[in-house]
Amino acid sequence: MSETAKDTVNERLRGLPSVDSVLSSPPAAGLIGRYGRERLAEAVRETLGKARESLLAGEGAPASVEEALEAATGALEKLFRPRMRKVLNLTGVAIHTNLGRAALAGEAAEAARMAALSCVNVEYDLERGVRGDRDGIVEELLTTLTGAEAATVVNNNAAAVLLALNTLAEGREVLISRGELIEIGGSFRLPEVMARSGCVMREVGTTNKTRANDYENAFTERTALVLRAHTSNYRIVGFTSRPALPELAAFAKEKGVPLMEDLGSGTLVDLSAFGLPHEPTVQETVRDGADAVTFSGDKLLGGPQAGIIAGRADIIKRIKSNHLKRALRVDKMTLAALEATLRIYLDPEKAVEKIPALRSLAKSLEDVRAMAEKAAPMVAGKLGGSAEVFVMDDVLRAGAGSLPEVDIPSVSVAVRDARMSPGELAEFFRRLDPPVIGRVEDDLFRLDMRCLDDVGELAGALA
Ligand SMILES: *Cc1c(COP(=O)(O)O)cnc(C)c1O
């Protein structure tokens, strides 16, 4: 750089306002009120630093106070913007793990709010004024609803399986059918969980067929547990069999080891009442002889993220006294929401009305179609003339390892647009407020209507 060029750059650098002068300028006062002095000062410093760098590189002109504030505000708006936002799940997957799984029933959300805003007796015996048991909040409800003798709650079902395996079989062998070595999305792989819990996996049978005597042949004095797992996201069809639960339970009992079933989704109501395939309920699993059953709180149960272990009193007692439990315990808000959700199940007919996940799955196809007929003109109105918007029959999946491979009849609003590809349409809808999440299939952008509770919500997003 020549001497004169250097002089010009130096002059321009001197033309940059100081951080202090920007912060003490009149328009900064309002921004300090909104974002706080510390954040604003940092953003201004960064903005001026960038301006200095481009001047040194021989580019740009000195920023004015107003320009510096404008750039800083842009950065701060982005920083202060809420990241977790309400979205409309019209993906055709009812319980979508990436979208937070089950939406809570109103009363469950209210209970979580109460617990969040106050001190609560989460671990305090109000009658005796002494320390209580965290599980005491939900245990009676769980035993009433499932028929199990006792129950305990941890952070999620993965934690429930880990904790139960570690308690019941650390350093010893666990028998499991080769057809049940499941992997659930998000890296829950049964062989890995087994290893982490410190037990030795002993595979029995084959992928498609496992018989009772396969368990018999694998049983040794090192065997501590028989495990059965729900094949949540796949089905083995064709030439297949596995022992019925009562048969396996009788085997475990004869050998003097517990039988645990990882039920995964775990429903408390018989879904066949809504025309869905029958899923073994927690109650049936307990009744058929499982000594411990693990299931999720936020799948078909429709509550908060949690893992529930229900089972024999002596087994649950051992699990509760495992020190690992302390690391996996749930917080007061989860517990409050779970309690309120379980209370709804005391009257199973109310559960279907009040719990959003069940309500969506139980909704009649006519109701879903009526929703689609209302929504289609709104979508068409938003997109304008180039879009072809129509109502079509579709299929929905329960999702999150519930009802594997079951097609649930549904109705979608489908869009084809001369100006936008299906992917661009998906992006357009994601940018609405609240974001509307659909899916692309067969070159069509689709909005599945089964999980939309109120067409007004979609109207609001489109407005
Ligand atoms: C979903 C599932 C899990 C994991 O449960 P999370 O609540 O997601 O931790 C474990 N086992 C089975 C069979 C499942 O379906």
C-alpha cells in the first residue's frame, strides 16, 4: 500500500465511531432497554470490528452510528429469537420424535405449568412432614392402571431399559431372541444398551423363528434374565414364530429368573376399539406374566417424555435402590404432567377425548376428510393461481416405534405448483408462523390432516 493509500485508510478508521459514542447515542437507549447494555455493547463492538477490518482491506466506507446500531440490532434480533417454536405437524407421522412426540393434554400441560411456577411436594410426604418418594406421585395410578404391584419412572424408556437390565443382570447373561435385537432411531440399539448396562447378551433362536426350547438350550447358571422386546419399527413376516408371552413367562418362572418385556410404546387402551390393529397393552403384558414391563411416556401414552417400569414389587424395589436411578430420575414438571395424564386414563373413554395422540388416531376418516375440505381452499388462496390444490386419500403412520408398518387411513391436502418444486413448497410452508411441516411424496407436497385439531390453527399460519 502506498503512503497516501495508508493515510486514507487511517483517516477512514478515525471516522469510525467509538463503541461508547454508539452506546450513548439517543437511539441506543431503546435498544439497551430491549437487549441489555452488555449484549448491545458486544454486538456493537463486533460490528465496528468488522467495519475496521474491511477498511483495512481497503473496502467500504466508515460506518455511521446509525449503521452500526442497525447491524448490531440485526445480530441481536437473531440471538434473542425463540428457537423452540410451536409447529403444525402435518407430516403424516402422528408421534414424530423430531417434532417432540406427543402433545400433552390440556390438564397435563396445566399441571406441568403449576409445578414449574411453584415449589411442589415432589419428594415430600405432606402427611408426616418428612422426605417422600418421588415415584409416590404416580405409583398408585400406575399400579391401578397396569395391574402391576409397583412402578417407577425415569427419564425415558431407553433409561428404563438400561436401569432395569443393570439392576437385574449386571455381570450375568440375558437371553433374547435374534428376532428382537432392535434398533430404534436415535441410536437406541439393544445390543449396545445391553453392553452399557453391564450384562452379557445371549442370543437365542433365529431371526424369524425362536422356540421355547431355544431359550431352554441357552439357559445356564449364568442366566439372570429373559428379555422380550417389542419390534417397534419393523415386522418380521412370513415363516415366523416366537413363544407367546405366557409360555415364556412359565419358562422363566420354572427357571427362577425374571422375564422383562420392553414394550416400547406401551398403550393403556385397546386400540382395536378404533379400528387399529391390536397392540398388546401394558395391562395384558403384566397379566400374561411379565415380571417387569418398560414403556415410554410420550409415545402412544401421550404424556411427557418418561420411561416407566411397572412390575413385581421386589423387582421394582431393587431397581429403585440402584444408584444409577438418581442419574436417570425425572424432574417435577415431567412428573406433574405424567400424573395428570395418568389420571385421565382412570376413565379410558375420557383418554380418547382428551389426549391428543389418541384423539388423532381415533378420529373418523369422515372427520379428517371434512377438515381437509375446509383446509384446501385456504391453502389454494395462499398460493394463488399457479397452484393445483386437491384433497386426496392418504396413509398416516403412528410413528416413534408405535404400531410398526401399520397404515392408518388419512386424508391430505396435496399441492402441485408450476412455480415451485415440492421441496420449495415444503420450505414455503416451513417459513410460515407457526411453521407448517408437511411432507413430499410422489412429487406432491402433502399436508396430512389427521393430526390437525383445529382448522383455525392452519388458517392462522396462512394468514
Ligand atoms: C421407543 C423405544 C425405546 C426407547 O424409548 P424412548 O422413550 O425413546 O427412550 C426402547 N425400546 C422400544 C421397543 C421402543 O419402541
